[in-house]
Amino acid sequence: MKALNYIRVVLIEPTHAGNIGAAARAMANMGVSQLALIRPGDFPGPMAAARAAGAHRILENARVFDSLDPAISDCTLVFGTSARLRSIEWPTLEPRAAMQKAAAHGLTSTVGILFGRESRGLSNEELERCHHLVRIPVESDFSSLNLGAAVMIMLYELRRSVPGQENISPDPPNQPLASAADMQHYYAHLQRVLERIEFCDGQSTRSTRLHRKLTRLFNRAHPYHEEIQMLRGILTAIERKVVQANMENPKTG
Ligand code: SAH
């Protein structure tokens, strides 16, 4: 199925090779083939292969990365799956609504679906890469699913959103969206300027929370590439003015 070619399953630091195999098997069942592994434990190996059953091609083609950013740099839509609520609330969807978006988007552009560590899920920094958080509704006092099971549920909902494809119109309509790499460069630039104009100091908890809230705001807008270029142009103009002002009024002592 064409829409599924653009879907990438990203497992972040999966500790148990068996879970990598189970995820690959679920992917093969549901027709998804792009697997990215960030610092996997014990991979490749016999355990992953055994749990993958016949899905060895997915494991063979899996790409292994040292960090998340290069694994999603070309993605223009990123979902993070999580069993937990967060201190700063993130836009959250239930699996079906999320995967309907993924199926529509995946007709034209790469979609990343992130899955966290067995021990502690996704970090806040990883969450900041996501446009939406997805929580699979389960019992509130036993909310954590096995990693392979979580992959299976998400991809099942994805597949259900694709057949027939009657209701799916390509998204985005006419303009390229900003990629994950564009967004990360923008956030780094924004942070630099905010520190430069002494709006924040870059170290404190307040500054971290500010950064996270700004990230949430811009991720929610899901800007086009061109819009991010425009925002970066504004930041560059601010930087230029600050340099000019400093030259005209050098601080003494
Ligand atoms: N103890 C971890 C749970 C990790 S389970 C925590 O507190 O977050 C491993 C991964 O499976 C999670 O990071 C998430 O990607 C996925 N997962 C497990 N349960 C889920 C749920 N109810 N909804 C969405 N994703 C879930």
C-alpha cells in the first residue's frame, strides 16, 4: 500500500531484542517496512530474529542510529507514543485519529512514529520532536503496554485507515511542510536569540519550561518549510540589530 511506504517506526533504546523482533513482525503483518533503531541493546542477534518470525527482511533493512534527530530528519509529521501524562500537556490523540492523520500525510511525505524505552518511555527532549502524542487507552492503574503490543495496535489502526483510500486526500495539499531537521535548527536559533536578548538564560528550569512551551506552540502550528525560513529570517534580523546596537553602545565594565 502506497501510503504505508512513507511510515517509519522508530524504536528508541529498546533493551530487549525480543521486542525489536515483535515490532518487526507487527510491521510485516501490517505492511510497514521502514524500521529505525536508536541505540538498540543486543541487536542484531538471534532473539530479535526469533521473535520476528518470518519478518527478517525488516530487520535486515533496519537502520541503526546513535541519536534520534538523524533518524527523523526527513519526517514532516512525527507522533510520539506514551503511556504517561506529562507535566506540560502535549497535544494528544487517540490511536485511530492519529493514524488517520498519518495515513493521509503518508501519501506524500515521511511520517515517524516514536516508541520509547521499556523502562521509562520517551524523554521530554524526544517528546519535543513530536507534533502529537498518542496514548492507547487502557486501564489507568496499569497503562503500560509491552512495546511490541503498542507497535501492533498503532499499525493496526494505521492499516485500517488506508484500505480503499476513499476518504484519504493527500496532506499537505500544495506546499512542503517543515521537516524535523528544519524545526530543530529553528528551535536552536530561537534559543540563541532569546538568550542573546536576555529573555532567558538557557540554564534555569524556567528557561527549559519556556523552551518546551515554545516548542509545543510551533509544533502545533505545523508550519510549512517556507514559514520556518521566514521565522529564521526574522531571528537573523534581530541578531543583526543586536550586534549593531552593541557596537554603537558598547557596555562598559
Ligand atoms: N514505563 C514506561 C512505559 C514504557 S512501555 C513509561 O512510563 O512510559 C514502552 C513503550 O511502549 C512506550 O514508551 C510507548 O512508546 C509504548 N506504550 C506502552 N504503553 C502505551 C500506551 N498505553 N499508549 C501508547 N504507547 C504505549
